[in-house]
Amino acid sequence: MGLMDTIKGIFGKAKEEAAELGEKAAPMVDKAKEGAKEAMAKVKEETAELTEKAAPMVDKAKESAKGAWEKVEDRVDDLRGEAKEKAEAAKETVTEAASEAEEAASEAAAEATEAVEETVEDVKDTTS
């Protein structure tokens, strides 16, 4: 039984030492917990302050972006209007050119018909 008593003595002593260390460490653990709470409170406070300071800048950035978008949107509308006007002008030009080409072709056909008729008359006159 001597060995068992020795082992129990060792474990008993280790248990007592662990309990003593736990008692000694308890104030340090409490102090660490309190420090962590204070640090978290400070972080929350700093974050709130930074959020308050950043809010106007965020709002200003949003307003700037909105203004830029409105300008871009206005410019796009202007470009669409200009493109539509140019397309309409081009359509008019093409329509006018087609009309002029049709008139010229009609005149050329009439002149060709007249020339052919004159030639036929000339041939008839010389053969008769």
C-alpha cells in the first residue's frame, strides 16, 4: 500500500498546488476580463465617433455621385437628341438625293426617248 499512498500523496499535492495556482490566477483573470471589457467599450466608443465623423463624408460622396450621374444622364439625353436630329437630317438628305436622282433619270429617259424618236424620224425621212 505504500505505493498507493505515495501516488495519492503526489496527486493530492498536485491537486492542492493547482487549487493554489487557481486562487492566485483568479485576480489576474478578473483583471484581464475587466481590461477586455474596457477595451471593447473604448473600441465601441471610437467606432461610434468615427461613424459620426464619416457620415457627412459618406453623404457628400453620395450627393457627388448622384450629381455626377445626373450630369451623365443629361449628357446622354443630349447625345440621344443630337443623334436623332442627325439621323432625321440624314434621312431628309437621302430622300432629297433619291428624289433628285429619280428626276434626273426621268429627264434622261425622256431625252433618250426624244432622241430615239428623232433618229427614227430622220431614218424614215431618208428612206422615204
